Amino acid sequence: MTQSEEMIKIIKEIMILIEYDYIGKENRYYKYFEIVLERLNKPHDLKKMVKELRGLFGGMGTFNDFLLHKDLVTLLIEENDRLEEQKENLFSLCEEILGSDFK
């Protein structure tokens, strides 16, 4: 499996999990990942895309802080555990692709 194919697999799993959120496909991260998938399925510069993706993981209010909710107050525990695992997988893959350029 190529790194692009691995990234597509991880992002698709993340999108499935985001659909559990009460906002679902209207979620801004879902829409963002739709665009990323579209770009990954065309000829692309993977390193350039990953440099853009790494912004998801830094600072307050980023994808790192995103949690799935059943409604405005109820967290989806099991789904959030799976989402956290996929966030870590995506982060690790980004690090692997960029190597020392990740920082």
C-alpha cells in the first residue's frame, strides 16, 4: 500500500466516524476531508498536501480538540476512542511522509 493509499484509508475511517456526530456531514472537518480525498484521488504532491494537513494538529480549537457528540452535551465515548486512534494514525503518517521537514 502506498502512503497515499494509506492516507485515503485513514481519512475515510475518520469521515465515517464524523458521521456519528450530531452535525454529521455538515461538520467542517468532514467537508475538509472530502476535499483532501478528492485531491488524493488525482495526481498530487503528497508532501505538499501533508504540509497543509499538519496544521490540523497544532494549537487550540484544531482537529486535535475535536470530539464527537450525540447531541450538544452527550459525548460518544467509543466513537471518540476510535477517532483518537485514527487521529494518531494520520499524525504518524504525516510525520513519516515529511520526516525532518514535519516541524
